[in-house]
Amino acid sequence: MVLLALVMLVAILAGIIAYYRKRVEKLSLSLNEAEKRGRSLSSTYGRITEQFAPFLHSYPYDPSNFRFIGSPIDGIQFNEDGIVFVEVKSSNSRLSEKERKIRDLVERGRVKWMEFRIG
């Protein structure tokens, strides 16, 4: 009789564990999907911000002389006394490895002019 009660208790516990394991797996999948959506929204916000940044009051140059490129840098600002490569970042976002390499090349003066003629 005690053995039967013990077997039944183990079976009930196994059922409870199996049930909660499935629930945790579903919740984990839901959390992963929510994180992906959050990253996607953050990326979309960043792309929108990049295009409107030159029109913000705090932008230090004339926005009519800004040309949006998008990738690998956001744009180029043309001024009478120079050209500025612009990368817009929001919050705590950081430069990607590719963006850092481009920044370093520009800072070392490794920028050239090329005229390409067709025909």
C-alpha cells in the first residue's frame, strides 16, 4: 500500500514537472520573440532618427548641405570649409567595427578624390 502511494506521488510529481517544463519552454520562446521584436523596433527607430537628425535644432550644420548615404555611414555634410562624415547614434549605441574602421581612416587622412568618367 505504501509502495503504491509512493509510485502515485512520483507519477504526480513527474506530471507536474513535465507540465511546468512545457510552460517554461513556451514562455522562453515568447520572451525570445519579444526580444527580437524589440531589437527590430530599435533598429527601425535608429534608421528613422538617422534621416531626421540633420533637421534637429541641435544639429550643428546647415541641413540643406547634408546628403544621406545610409550605409556604412549615415551621411556626408558639405560645408564651405570642409566635408564631414556623419554617423548618427542615439542613446548608448556604439559604433560598429566597420564604422570604427571608417572613422579611423578619415581621422588618419586616408580619404581620396576620384573622378570616374564614362565614355
